[in-house]
Amino acid sequence: MTDVVRSHAQPRSRRMDRLEFRLLMLLSFPIFLVVACVSRLTRDRSAEVGARSEGSVFAEARAAAASAIPFAFMG
């Protein structure tokens, strides 16, 4: 009987984790977008003459949010 209860609890837990991840992404993405924009505007371009072209500001903000959010699920 315990196995049946656990098998039903796990998908709900995963569903809730996915929902929380999406909610955190929705809330944190605008913050990281502002940070990426400010970073691009204040960066010294003369020091990066030989540097490769960067991706979009949206991709940079999404990558930053996606790398920071998993820390909310640790512990």
C-alpha cells in the first residue's frame, strides 16, 4: 500500500517543481534582463576589440536566470 501512495506522490512533486521553476523563471528573467542590458551599456568596448560577437541580451538573461534558479531547489 505504501508503494502505491509513493508512486502517486512523485509525479505531483515533479509537477510542482516544474511549476515552481517556471514561476521563478518568470519572476527572475526581467531582473536578469535589466542586469544584462545595463552590463552591455556600461561595458568598455575598446577592451574587447578582438572578442567574438555576443548573443542577444535575451539569451544572456535567460542563461543567467536558468543557471541561478536551480540553487532555489537545493536543500
